[in-house]
Amino acid sequence: MKLDGARFDGFLRDPGKCRVVLLYGVDAGLIGERATALIHRIIGAANDPFRLSELERDGYDRIEEEMTAMALTGGRRVVRVRDVTDAALKQVQSVLAGRADNLLILEGPNLAGRAKLVAALEKAPDAQAVACYALVGRALEPVIKSGLQDLGASVTSEALTWLGGQLGADRAITQREIEKLATYVGQSGTVDIDAARVCVGDLAGLSLDDALLAATSGDIVATDRALELAMQEGTAPVGVLRGTLMHLQRLQRARAAMANGQSASEATDSVRPPVFFKSKPAFTRALTLWTEPAIEAACVRVWEAERACKRTGAADEAISRSAVIGLAQRAAAARRR
């Protein structure tokens, strides 16, 4: 079955007899958080090694074997598979056709909503496909507020609204920023707008903003020039990609507003935090070049580029530059149509 993020907490409290859970989407941090929560729900926070088996992509052939194994200490086992793709479809279907009582958790950060594996699990009665997309704006505000409260801090309404517009590209990043804020204001302290700006600020400088606006509006030359300046100013390759993801998600919110009847100009004006007035023409132009599916696919590619940057020995600067220039090339092609 298909389970939206809003209903996941209810499912977590009672997974019932569900045997396969697929967590997919562009928010890798949220995928990992939900997978860990499910594991703790089934086997406890201690992660009993006799009841938990963790497989990587090259371990697909072991899925059926692990799913039918019994724990030496008793109880239901969990099989966790990271970086799953449609290549695991055959093994997953075999699990669904069998009678094993264990739980298979699949993490698919590279899977789009139209993937074969997603479609198959949406139709299966004892499986769940859970989309994990970044919370933004007002939807993110309760997460920020409760996260600060858990750490002994509070937040003003002005700061909360501002943080909701700045954070959300990845749940793990958001959590780290919340912890930074709580440390900054101290126990029983209050995060106001000044503290929020000091601690979080923009995740990218003005030069990178220029590069991203040029990229999504199809100006390849301007993209390359501004990106070079941003890197010279010290913007890290991973920072470039995180800023890129946040920019794409702002476009995604504006495109959603257009789907509800707003014009490109009105949708630009509705974005929070507001688009800088000098940037509005480029942002509005980008909305005419990017469809919602195209933005979703671009988010996946940027996330994949960030993962590639984190590999040992990776040419991270070249990878991040290629990802941003690729956006410019895609938008330029759309302009020529």
C-alpha cells in the first residue's frame, strides 16, 4: 500500500503484520531516521545483532535467505537493505510470495515515485511504500519547535517562520542545525530571529545564489562564472549541492502554487522566505522552464552527486560543478523548445 508521510507515525506505533516497507524519496536523512525508528519498534533500541541483518546493494541475492532465517534469541527479525533499486524487484516479489514473518526494510533514496519497485509495493497488501520528501515551510515548523523543546530551548514565532523557509533540504541537516541553535542559546534560552540568522544563515552565499538562478533559468555562461566565484570564496562542494537542493525545493513549492492556479509571477511572490527583488525575474523565468517531474528528477540527481562527493578519493569539486552545470544545460534545452 501507499503510505504518505503524515500517516507514518501511526503506522510506526503499530506496523501489524506488514512484511515489507520501502522508504523512498530525496530526503536521505528522513529515510534513515524512519528506517531506524522501525528497527527500534520491532527489535528495540539495542539492535540485537541476532535479529538485525543489514545489506548493501550488492547483497540482493541474500534477501530471501535472510528473510527466512530465525533469530537465535527469538523474536521477529529485521532485514535492512540500503540503496535499493528496481534491480531488487524479483527478490522482493519472492519475499511477498513467501510466508516469512520477518520485516524487510528497503531504503531507496534514488527511487522516484514512478519506479517499478514503488508501484509493486503500493499494490501489495502486506507491504508499505512510504514517500520521504523534505518538509518545508509551515510543515517543517512543528519539527523545529519540538526539536528545540526536546533540547530545552524555545523559539519565537518570527524565528520559527524564518527557519521553516531556510531548513528542510535534508532531515539530518535540519537536526544538526536545531542542535546548533539549542547550544547557542543555552538551556532554557529562546531562539529569536537574530540568533537564527547568526547560527543558520543562508546555506549558500550570494555568488552561489547567482549561480543557481542562472542555472535554473538556462544561462550556462553565467552559471559557470558565478559558480567559480562561489568556490573561490570558499563554498565547499557539498555546500554547493545542499544549496542547490534547497533552491530546487523552493522552485518545487512555487510550481505547486502554479498547479493551484497561480501565475508564475504570483507563485514567485508566494515563496517564503521571499525571493530577493533583483532575483525575481530569473526565478520566475525558471518556473516556466521546469515542470514538477523535472524538478523532482533534478533533486534526485543532486542528492546522488552529494553522495558521490562523500566517497573516499572522490573529485568532489568536479562532481558538484557538473551537477550545477547540468541544471543549466537542461534549462537551456527547455528554452530552445
